[in-house]
Amino acid sequence: MAVIAEPRTDAAVPRVRPRSPLLAYGRHALMPLLVGAALLALYLYVSGHELDRIERRSLNTEYLTSRIFDHLGLTLLTTALILLVAIPAGILLTRPWARRWASPILVIANIGQALPSLGLIVLLAVSFETLGVNQIAIIAFLAYGILPVLRNTIAGLQQVDRSVIESARGMGMTRGAVLRRIELPLAVPVILAGVRTALVITVGTVALATFVGAGGLGDVINNGINSSRDLVLLSGSVMVAALALLVDWAAGIVEDLLKPRGLS
Amino acid sequence: MTDVATGTIRLEKLTKSYDGHGKPAVDSLTMDIPAGEIVVLVGPSGCGKTTTMKLINRLIEPTSGRIYLDGKDVTRENPDLLRRRIGYSIQQTGLFPHRTVADNIATVPRMLGWSKDRTAARVDELLNLVGLDPDTYRRRFPKQLSGGQQQRVGVARALGGDPEVMLMDEPFGAIDPLNREALQNEFLRIQAELKKTIVFVTHDIDEAVKMGDRIAIFSQNGRVEQYDTPEKILSEPANEFVSSFIGAGAAVRRLSLSRLADVEVPDNWPTVGADDSADRRRVAAAGTDRDFLLVLDADRRPVGWLPAAEAAEDGRTVPLLGALGPGDTLYEALDRMLTYSSTGHVVTDAEGRYRGVLELDSLRTLIHANNSAAGQSQEVS
């Protein structure tokens, strides 16, 4: 009988854009095409030259493949170690009882990244002669790549709405359950952005592994410099750049896949 | 569990002090909250009302004192298990943005280990209860809802595990006034059905008067100045602080406490049936000096106003404006009269049948009777 209409509360419902796979992943298609074109251009350019003996020692399929796999292996191993150290550390440093350690530890991580990585890698090689070359390289790259993941893990966990955590606790979720089911999923986009940055940084710094004899595509660049063969130097550089772009591309796809729904 | 009604809360000498702060946030508060009632904690900011509420589910651990639920001391019980028995809803809703509406509401049932079927049925039941169609809203994410809808889901989620006790911290505080009113009414309708024990925190005395079966007025440090029914607080404020907090216009506020269902409404208005012949309409019009006759259908539901001067003609009616139901209060009756500035307002019963017609004069009589009944006769004008 009420003459006054009940106020409607469902007015102006924001529509969430439907996720069209084509639209969402279409932008990912461009990068491999560009990189492929660059690599094809490099191949055609190198093929157009008559290679001498020294150039042939670096620019052959077998040698390059082994250096690419070295490079990828070192990158992935380093990144895995970075995640293993930085994510648990980031979680710990956002717990109430350890929060006050967050700033000093971020300062240290900052120093790790600010140090010139070439200097660090050589310094480590000289100071710890007992360590193997791979271990030295990995420690140096670890120091260099930890910061973005640590910083983003802390930032990602801190940006989770306090009221969401409070209501979860208020409903009887344990601290561990709040971390696993609420905080971490909501921090995933920020953490993944840090992981992606660390990956790209690591691909670049792994090129320096050649200076302690740990291999990778840095060898190709170094050969080019030592033997004054610009063609070899160019090939090595373009391949490192292409690898960095492809790793970034793959990480971008993983980022999209792992992002929780309902957040955008 | 049987000697004390389930849902009863007793706070005994509850104190919360923080290191480095001189005065405790809540100082030796003792309070009984009866089962099935809405108890509103109201007061200025910093008065300790929210702290008091969070002490009940031990989101804030008391420094000293005891908390009893259903007569059982729960001060040392596992707080996570305790909280699963107590519904919790807050102003910012705190909905989990990465989970669907259904998953949000299922939070507590899942922790309680309910089966999938039982949980799914509970989700649908609660969505219906708060007026959201399950098929439309179940799979939405919180971002896809309006503020009012998020608040409804927040209330549904707090009811998830079918708790006897609910704690609500300004649940309608962030909603615009129009929707807040609708949500409050809806919530009162739900509560009439569910009869939960509800501790409701607000800083708005009007909301407290509207929602509360009892109101506790806090001044500072969790000090309760008066804990009583809204009627008593409005008519007999215990002290200076309470009178100044309820402010001017207590007499007008008290109008919102009397529902039309509980008062006598004059039913001597001339009426005609919708199927009556023109002759009978003319006879009815001749027998009164009113300008309009009320037209009722076969079930005695009001249809419209018939101008007396045209009673013998085609019987075309003027639409009803501002009809009042049994749930409306004297305050709403007065408000509607001022809004529509028409003379008569139809009052109906729960089935929508004609009960009588209120005019400004008859309303004034009712208001006067209401004020005398409240104990202390005050000037209305």
C-alpha cells in the first residue's frame, strides 16, 4: 500500500569488463613478433658476411645454443633463489612483531641493488676463492635481484585493505588462514610485478657471469670484444636483449593468468 | 545452556587499558545484554563504544574483567572458535574483493565444516533474506555491487554461520540517507524474523532510537551514562550529558517510537464501495460535509478518493497519496502530512485493508496522548 516507492539500491552498478581472451592476450602477441623479426634480421645480416675462423668459433649453432641454455639456467636458478629468500622475508617483515625490521632490511637490500654488479661479482671472486664460479655469480645476482621482490612483497601485503583483514579476523579466521586466503592472494598482482622486474634484471646481470668464467651469453659479447670482432659482439648483445624481452613477455602472461579475479 | 537464554551476553567489570595512555579506553564496564534484542551503543567519537564491541568477540583482548556468552565465561576461550559463533559486520563491509558474493557469505559455514550442499543452501537463503536474487548475485564480485548491495552482502555474511549474537559497527554509516533508511527498515524486518542478539554501534542518536530495543549512551572511557529503552532515554534522560547528547527535539524524536499499529485511528470517514451504484454514491455524498469520499474495493482495500461533488457522475477517483501502514510511526505520519499537505491520510492494516483516516487534528490528539503516556508531558510546539 505504500505510495512512496522503495528506493532502489541497485542503481548505477559498475559493470566489470568481460574478460575476452582475445582482447586480454592480444597485446601479448606483438612482443614475440618484434623479437622474432629482430632475430631474423640479425641472422640474415650475419649470413651475408663471410665469417673468418675466429668469428666462426663463436657464431655456430652448437656454441650459441649452449650459451643460451647456460644463460637461461642461471637466470631461472637465481630467480628461484630470489623468490625463496625475498617472499618469505617480505611476509615476515609485514607481521606485527617484525614490522619494525622492515626499514633497516630494505636499506640493506637497496645497497645490494645500488652496488655495481660487476664490482660485486669480481670482489666476491677475489674474496672467496674457495667458492665455485657459479656460486659466486649466483650470490652476486641474488644480492642484485632481491630488492624488487622484497619491496613488492612488503608493499603488496601492506596495501591490503585493513578492514578486509579485520573482518576476516572478526569472523574467526586464524592468522595463518588470513595470510594464505586473504592477504597473499590480494598481494599477488604487486608481488608478481616485482618478480617480473627481478627476472628482467637478472637476465641482464647474468651477462656479466662471463667475467668469473660462469658462462652465458656474456661469453659471446666478451669474445667479440677480446677479438675485436664487431659481428660477434653485435650478435651477443642482440641475443641478450632478445632473451630479456622474451622473458619479460612470458612473465607478463604468467602475471595475467595468476591475477585473482574480481580485483580489476 | 538451558538455564540462560542462548544469545545472552554479560560484560563484567571489563577494562581495557593501553600502555602509555593514562586513562583506560574502557574502564570497569558492567553490562547485561538480553537475548534477542538490539542493543545500541551510542556516543561521541572516542567514547569507547567500538572498543567495547570489539571486546565482546575479543578482537581487542580485555586487560581485566569477564565476558559471558549464554552464561558461560568465554574470556579465556580460543578467540577464533569464539568469533565463529558471533556474526561481525562493519561499516567498510570488509568484503573479500577476490571472492564472489557466494564465497564471501560461505566464509564462516566453511570454517564450521558445513557440507557443500548445506553451505550452498544457506548462501541462497541469506541472499533471499537480504533481498538479493541468488541467481543474479551469487557469482558476482564485490566490485560489481553498489554500496547498498555490498552492505547487504556484509550483513548476509555476518549471518552465515547462523550465530545467536551479531556485532555491527555502523553497518549503515557509509550509505546515503535514502538507502540507509531502506536498509534500516529492512534490517528491522529481518530481525523481527530472526530475533538475534545484536550489539549495534553508531554515533547517530536518531539511528539508535530507530534501531534499538535498548540504548547505552557512552560518554568517555567506556562510561555508560544511561542504559535503557529509547522511550525512557528520550523522556527521562538520566543526566546533563544524556540530555545534551540526545539534543533538542526529543519530543519529536519520541514520535518515531509509536507505531500506528498501536494507536487508535478514527474510522468515521465516509466511504463507498467501488462497485456501488451512482445513486448510492450520491446518497453517501449528501450525508457528509467532507469534500472527498474514500472508495474501498470488495476486500475493503482503499482504491482512491472520490470528489463528493462528482459522486453521481462516472465515479472517477483521485489517487491516494501518503497512505500509511501499521509499521509507520507517528513521526512518519506527521512527516507525510507536511509533505503532501492534503487533509486526510488513509491508514491501513497489515493486509492493506482500511483502518481509518488520520487528519492533522486527530494526529495532534494522538501525539498528545503519546506524550502523556511517556510519563513526562512536554510542549509539542
